[in-house]
Amino acid sequence: MRTRIRRVVAVCAMAVAASLVASCANPFVLDASGGESAPVLDGVPDDLLPFYDQPPEWEDCEQPMTSEPVECATITAPLDWHDPEAGEIELRIARAADRPSDPQGSLLMNPGGPGASGIDLLFSSLEYDGVGEALAESFDLVGFDPRGVSRSTPVECLDARGMDAYLYDVPAGERGTSEWEKGQEQAAQTFADACAENSGDVLEFITTEQAARDMDLLRAVLGDRQLTYLGYSYGTYLGATYAELFPDNVGRLVLDGALDPSVPGSEVGTTQVGAFEKALHTYLESCLEAATCPFRGTVDQALDEISALLASVDRHPLVSSDGRELGGDSLMTAIVAALYSEENWPYLTSALAGALDGDPADAMFLADFYNGREGGGYSSNSTEAFHAYNCMDYPDEGEMTDAQERELEETAPVTWQYMMGADVCEFWPFPPSGEREEIHAEGAAPIVVIGTTGDPATPFAWAEALAEQLDSGTLITYEAEGHTAYQAGSACVDGAVEAYLVDGTLPDEGLVCQQG
């Protein structure tokens, strides 16, 4: 079996941070710096003009998850931007219906994943004030579901029962044995085969490069000469790819919780595993100071207890009220979900305390939250889209080496073996087309990159690397725990982001922000 560390940049930043009139696009708008009007279709090839020149037909959104008024539209894009006659897909977009009286233009937002819904991000932002007042008063706030995701032409794989089996079933045999490996491999093959059967040729074109080209289409149909963009987590890679492809169309981009585009897939996984182990240490340091903490003694002693708990539920899974079993993998999913935000640490304390007492309810709640499972079904196709993008974006590197295993055993002794599994991409119906390389975006306007020092999903070193690679990159350092920084509790970060997006004021070189 080819084993690969699971990349886990799959949780929407906004969802984790939250504790629990029809019009046509104007083809002439002011640029972000307040210059003269310019057509948005300059330089578009003739064979792409029918796509770029379509006006959005806005309508009330279906079942918006917010009490605020929202309107939606569907845009047609080429299935393959390199062969526009090969077919078409649909892109679903949404914007706040209560628009500013004189907006600067559109602010396009992406929450990450790959596979998270930008429309859901817009709903959350409106419902929970996830976007600062300065942005809401200056821009049309626009969320979009990238190709393959949710309301856009989606990747389709397993039904709800199949997803339950894929995500929650406890493999037969002891972890690491040939029987266990065979079960892991069969689950991966079943998943990939279902994607091939139910999604077909669209899978070949679920790539970040194609999605970035979709964003330029959205820029144009929304009437913007240049793109203004706020991207979180994987959304930073999508934004950086856009800047590489369309540097002249870059307006003001903020990339929060950055990925390093040059890091190969195996290193992404191993780095994240180490970062989550470190975050678990930090959580336990805080937990041990509270009377509600289920552990006593030192952090090392608590880690030993968590290791023993993971091994115990692996051998004897805890059965939840709906009959699903909490094994080691699902318990680790619960741990990872809570470590995305310091605000969610109390949920982790309850989940671990419950599991130690034989009650899986709170741990299963966290795992379900991470997997997007609600009421016996799944609220999105984020898992399917996550695999689709990663299998096409990351070149095949083969199985994990012995040296990598030894490194992980040393740096992440608690978490590593529960964050690895069979490689779904081994069975994917199309070979990967992406490359992992530096992105420089030569000629682009300044791009603001944000890194959080205690971020377990996109470690701070990646933000440093991306800001250094970009010819016009500027780094904001946020000294805190958790994934992403904007609207996470720092007036310093929020003020810097809003000053840049609204007024074009770049942060001071080397800006360091703290909470509060």
C-alpha cells in the first residue's frame, strides 16, 4: 500500500472561527487606485469573449443560511480553459443584497479547502459579522463556489451512507498490519471509483489553475477591471496562482493563512502533522491549568494518556447513539478540528473527557463538524472536492519513505500514525497536472500575506516563504494560536487588512500584531 500523510487544510476558516435588484455588470469601472475608467474586457481572446461578456442575472438565493438578504447568479465557464469548445460548467456566485451606495467594486472571498464554499463563507460573514464594517461599506461582498464545489458544477462521489463508511468505519485488523492496510486501500479505491463513475471527465479539470482562470472570468462579469480578493488557507494558493496568471489584473489581494506553493505534497503533510502535535502541546498547557481538564500532571503525562486513549478506541471503538463507531482516526479528526481555533479548546476538553469516560458524543460532534455531517447527511461535498483538487494539483511522489516515518515518530509521536492512510490519488482516474513551484507574480500590485505563529494547518513558515517569493509580497505576522488571523481577535490585523483593501495603504514593513 502506498501510504501518504493526509493533508488537512480542509476546514473553512470562517466556520471554525465562529463558535458555534437585478442588475447587469458595468463594463466600465474605476480601478482600485481611483484612476480613470477602463474596460474590463481588454486583452480577452475572441474565443473567450462569449464567457467574459455575459451579464450576471441576480435572483434571490435559495435557502441562504443567514437572515441577511443575499442574491445569487450562475455564470457559465469553459470546462477546460485551454480548449473552450470542450464543454461548459457552471459557477455559482452570491453577494450581499444590501449593497453600499457607492461601492469601490467587488470583494471576492474564498475560505480555503480546497473544497470549502465561498457562498457559505459569505452567509457566515453576514450572519456573524465576519467581515469588518469598513469592508462591508466599501465593497460588494461576493462569495463563490469554485468549480467542483457545492452549488457550482460539483464533484460527486459517494452517497451519505458511503461517506459514513469512508470517513468513520474502523478498519479491521490492528493498525499497521497487512489486514489494516488492505482495508485502508479498499476504502480509498471505493472512494476514487465512485468519483470516477459519478463525476466523469469533469475531474480532469478540477485544478487550482483552472479555478484561478474562473476567478478572472468572475472579475470581468462583476464589472471589475482588477481583482480585489480576500483568501484564507488554501484560498491563498488560489489567489497567488491568480496573481501569477494575471498579474496586470491584480488589484488588492490579502492572503491569510498562507500556503507555500513550492512545498511538495509529502512535505505539506509531514509539516502539518508536526504543527498539530505542537498545537496539542499548547492546548494541554492551557488545559492543565483548569479544573475541568481531564488530565493531571505534566504535558508529557497528558500526551501519554491521549496516546493510550487513541490506541484504546482503535481496539475497542466507542459506539455513538446512531450506531457509528468512534475509532482512533475519528477521534484524531475531532482533535484536529478543535485545534484550528483557541475558541474551540473547551469543546476538545469535553470531547476528551467524554471519550475517557466511554462517551463518544462530544468527540463525534467535533468530527462531524469537521466532515460537514449534519442530520445524517452532508451539508457540502467538501471532502470530495478536497481530494479532487489535491489529486490533480500535487505530482505523484510515491509512498512515504522510512526516513519520513522516523522523523514523524520523533516530532509527532502522538498524532502521526492517525493522520496517515491509503492514497486516494493512487486510484484517481486522471494523472496529476499540477506542479509545486515558487510563485513570483512578477508585475503584480502589492499583495499582503498574513501568517499566524501558532497556526497548525498552515504553519507560519509557509507565510514567510510565500511573502518572500512574491515580487510584491508584504508580510503581517500575527503572534497567536489558531488558523488565520483576520477577524480572529486582533484590532492590529483587522485594521491593517481593511486599510489596505479600502484605501490601498500597505502595512508597515515587518508589522507584528498581537491579540486584542
